[in-house]
Amino acid sequence: MRGPEERSLRKSIDSYTVLGPWLVTADEIGDPSGLDLHLSVNGETRQKSNTSYLIYGIAKLISVYSEVMTLQPGDIIATGTPEGVGQIVPGDTVVLTIPDIGELTMPVVGRD
């Protein structure tokens, strides 16, 4: 979703922030500041980046958020996104891969 709406709204609508098919804990991934990310739409690479390129590193994000809200185990902090954002339409298939963690395939469906 892109437009004049508040940015936090973009990740808050039902079905817009897809998680899974599993989550990993900190002890399972080692350094979260060096994770490769690959996102494709219909087999075409749209985003390829690494968490090391975040404007604020993982530790800084946790620190900043914990100053303004209580974080509990299992809470999720949504970050920004690398360049390559583009339109998706019903019928597209989005695939996100993070090596050593897994792959998430998301078919894009329209609202009824």
C-alpha cells in the first residue's frame, strides 16, 4: 500500500503483514544484523538486500522502541523496506527468502 496514509497503517491492515510459516528466536539465527533478504514477484527479483543496510541496526531499533513501549517476548518490530517496492495485483505470487531461515510464498488475492 502506498499513498498519503500514515506509514504505520500500511502494515496494520488485516492480511497486509504476512508472518510465517514459522518464526525463529534469537538463538536460532546468530547475528540478525547480517541476514540476506530476497523478494521476488512472479519469479522476478524485486528486492535483494541485507539487514546490515538498515538505517538503524537491530540493536538500535530494539533500544528506541523499548524507550516508548513495553516489549514482550514474541513482539515483532516492523522495519522499513529496501528499494524495489512496486505494485502487486491479484494473481501475483510474492516469495520472500531468508537463507538459513526459510521461504514464504504469498499468493496475492483481491478483496471481496
